Amino acid sequence: MGQNICVSTKTGDIYKFHHSCFAQGSSRKAYRCEVVKGPNVGKKGVVKRYKNHIENKKLDNFKNEQLIWQQASVYARLFNKEINQIIENVTAKSVTPEFEQYIKQHYRRIVMPQPQIIQIEKKSLFASLLGKHYKEGDLISLEQYLEGEYRKFNSNSGWQDESYPLMQAFSHFTFYNSGGQEILCDLQGVDQIESKIISLTDPAILSIRSRFGDCDIGYKKLQYWIKNHKCNHICHALNLNDFKLEEILNFSNSCNTQQGTWLTSICPSKTKC
């Protein structure tokens, strides 16, 4: 098994990683790596690249990825804040014993480790050693390695693991707080049970105007996802309204809405972003 080396211009760390991938999705492959020199020696990471070589040169692919991560991070911060308020109510004993037991079982803090986007430059050590897989101008995504058992919590096609009600409530929360224009889904990552943290990677956003790249498969899948969702105790504790997608779609089609404008007149945002 061969290994390659790359340098993170953001941190100065030098990563060594394997030729062979350890996991892959529909469009990308993932390779384990580790910092061998620099401020974070020993830290593990993951390098991801598109299977189709041409896709590795499209800056828009990585811009969409960064946009999704940024949006997802905002939603995670807002959601964690709301969940903390629920925990405060539990501490104050202002909830039923049954709900106290339920929330203690399912509570997690959601973390979204941000990836770095690195471009292979001409005559760089990176380029010379990675000739087998990469070429000058290629882009890669460098992410934190998530320790623990990898899990899928829901998909962008409507499937939802109901044994993780917090994650389904999180997706519902993003729909409500976007004014009904988008939903964060395809949630996957590692449940660190002892530390009460779920670290997520590679999320997707479904939006009415399909503005988040190839994984944003549009309002028809958004509609299907919503119809599959069953509100749970956490949804109710957050006072999330029932989905009203038909009204939202009718309103969206009848108005020349500007990109980035939320439809707050139909689904008023519970928390302002």
C-alpha cells in the first residue's frame, strides 16, 4: 500500500495518506491521512476527491461544498442553543419525568468539523507525488477524521432513522428556520455517546430553487422528505410547526423571489439567523 504526502497551507501540517480509499459515496472517494510533521503531529484526517477526474477541477463543486458546510454550521449552532434551553427546563424540573428520561437518552451536541479545500500547484511536492491520482490544478477536500462507528441518520431521498429522533428534529428545525425554503439532510457521521456529541460530515441541502449543487435534487425530493417525516417529542418541544409545503410551493411559484430570501410570511422563523 503506497502513501503520499501533502501540505496544508492553512496550518503548515504535513499529511501522509494512502493510495487506496477506505470509503466512497456516489461521487467521491475517501482516503485516510495523518499529520507527520507540524503543529498537529499525529492528528488524523480524511482526503476526499471526486471519482470523475474532471470534477476535481471544477471550483464550483467545492464552492457548493463550502456553502453547504457554512449553512449547516449556522443551523447546528442555532439548534444546539435551542436544545440547551430544553436541557435547562429539564434541570429546572419543568418537564414531565417521562420527557426528562427521553431527552437525556437522546441529547447530543451537534458538531460540524469544517473541511479545508486545497489546490495542487505546479511543481509542488504534492503534485509530483500524487501523479497517479491527481494532476496540476486539481482540488481536494481535507477533513478531520471522525473516531468511532460511522452512522447514517437520514438521507436526501426521504429515508430517516427514527432511532435518532434528535437528528430528524434537526432536519425539521432547518426547514422551519429557513422559512420553508430548504432542509438540511443526508446527515451522517459518528455518535460519540460518552461525550454526548454527534460529529457530522458531508451533509446535503435540498432547496426549492436547487441552489446547492448536484446533491440538491430539488423541491420534489424536498416534498418527499417532508411527507416521510414524523414529528417526535423533540420537534414538539421546539414548537416546530407542521410542514406546510404545498402553501410554500404555491407561494414560491407565484412570486419572483430573490435568491437567499426566506419565505417568512408563510413559515415565520423561530430563530433569526
